[in-house]
Amino acid sequence: MGSSFPKLTSKALLSPMAGVTDVAFRTLAKQYGAGLTYTEFVSGTAIVRGNEKSLLMLRTDLIEKPVAVQLFGNSVQDVVDAARQIEDDFDIIDINCGCPAWKVIKTGSGSALLNNPEKISFFINKLASAVNKPVTLKIRSGIDEQHMNAVEIAKLAEDAGAAAIGVHGRTQKQGYSGKADWSVIKQVKEAVSIPVIGNGDVFSPEDVKKRIEETRVDYVLIARGAIGNPAIFQQVNDYLKTGTYESIDKIKQFFEFLELAKKYELPFNIIKTHAMSFTKGLEGSARVREGISRADNLKELINVLQACRNQVQMKNYPVISVQ
Ligand SMILES: Cc1cc2nc3c(=O)[nH]c(=O)nc-3n(C[C@H](O)[C@H](O)[C@H](O)COP(=O)(O)O)c2cc1C
């Protein structure tokens, strides 16, 4: 019957993100001190059918441990079979009950499950009795403002054998708009004894500290705040330990990512998307990003990023002319 949630070495965890949390990105986040990394959500049905693209999403790096796999699906049997098939490679099996995308909810998976707390409970119960790894779930606060049932679901999930619960403080209806409501996350924390992982709008080390102090959650998931900036985990850890942190060069982070991306032979389009993220918000980034979008191959992409790095270095270390 399942098992308990491991004690993690950081309060900040890398949230699952489709198209972002590939093995290279997760490994870099881990190197920068993320307490836990999650694969992007992978269809249980696709895994049992041996879908190649889905199986590629299940690659992990040895340094990632502990690492979580996030599964989704409407068929409990498929998700249970998939979990059994892959459990040896992961430390935690997480079920997605939060995705608001139409193509997912129309099949009854992701956040559509919030409409059916009994099914979530059944899911967790079946999974927890089928695998030897801790089973967790990630939910939203509810379907909409009139149907905020995160507390009810958390209690049912705990009774069914969940080892921890992640709560994104937005409703399905909100998608990514508005603000995450951390008061719901606090209510969940007060209602259950399993670890609660808060999520939503955490973009800085200060946000992590504030949310933990306000709600007493055990951990915090960071998603958008880590895109193009996995070093945020080092900053969070430094800040929680010493009260200060340093900014970390994003271009340097990109080249670190690139080494891992090459190791794992990630497709060029994925590397290019990451390159866009690592250069977002940098001074003069419009031109760099234009160059990235025009790059047709890795060599061209590296040239653009290298030129950007040289420019930053020249700015930081002005050339002293010798008379
Ligand atoms: C590009 C992108 C992809 C996402 N994919 C997933 C996913 O596969 N599984 C999941 O549970 N949540 C997914 N999410 C939601 C995030 O994990 C997180 O719950 C949400 O972005 C709120 O956290 P944030 O405010 O720190 O971004 C995704 C979010 C983004 C931006």
C-alpha cells in the first residue's frame, strides 16, 4: 500500500510543466537545489500503449533523485497499469487533477476530476494499493468560485492513501488568470496531516518565505518562476538559510542547460523554446530573441547566445584602452 512522502532537502520544488520540465531542464533545476522535480504530465493510456513520445518524457537523470512522475488519464486501469510499469524509475507517482486545457478535460481527466471527488478517491486508493511508491495528487482550488472543494478532496485523498497533496490556488475556470488564492491552500493545510505543497504565483525567494509563513505549507511548487531561471532554487535555498541571495546570470544558465540538452539529445525546437525563455527580460533581449527565432540549427542558435554573452561580459568589464 503506497508509502510515505520522503523528506526533501529544499522547501522549493519544480512544478510539472508540459513542454518545459524535460529531463535536461529538471536536471539543471536539481543541480540548482530544487527539492523535487516532476516530469511533465504523461498520459497513462499512452504509456501502456507504448507511445514513443510519451516514453521519452519518462527519461530521468541519476542526480534527479528523488524524482516524481506525473500521470493523467480518465481510465483508472490504464493509469494504474502505467504506474506499475514505471514505478521502479520514480520515487513518487503524482496524479494530475488540475490541468484546465479543453483537450484534457473533455476526456474527463485533469481538472475535470475535481467535479468527481469520489473518482479521485477511487483513483488514489487503486494506485496506492498497486504500487510501492508514495502516491500524490495535484489539484486546483475547485472548478469555479461557487465550487471550491479543495478541502473536501484533500480529506478524501488522505483517507484513500495519498502521501501528499499539491494545491494550485486557482480554479479550473480561472485557467492562469487572476491571482492564486492562498487562503484555500491554508485551509487544506489545516484540514489534513499529510504534507501540503502550495502552488501559485511564487516568483521569488521572498514569495516562498511569505507563503510558508502565512500558510505553514510543507513545500512550495514553482512553475513559471523557474522557466528560463532554474537557478531560482539556489536563490530560495540561500534566502531561507541566510536572508540574502545573489542574481545568477541567465545566459550562463542557458549554456548549462545546453550541455544537458545535448547529453539527452533533445530536439532543436525544444532547445530553441528554452533559449527564448532564458533570454526573456534581459536588457536588449528583443534583438537576441529575434536572432533566436531566426536560427535554423543549433550552431546558429549558439552563435546568437554567444554574441549575447560577449555583449553582457563587455558591459560588465569595460575594455581599458592601453595608451
Ligand atoms: C507551460 C506550462 C505547462 C504546464 N504543464 C503542467 C503539467 O503538465 N502538469 C501540471 O500539473 N501542471 C502544469 N502546469 C501548471 C503548473 O505546474 C502550476 O500549477 C501553475 O503554473 C501555477 O504555478 P506558477 O504560478 O508558479 O506558475 C503548467 C504550467 C505552465 C505555465
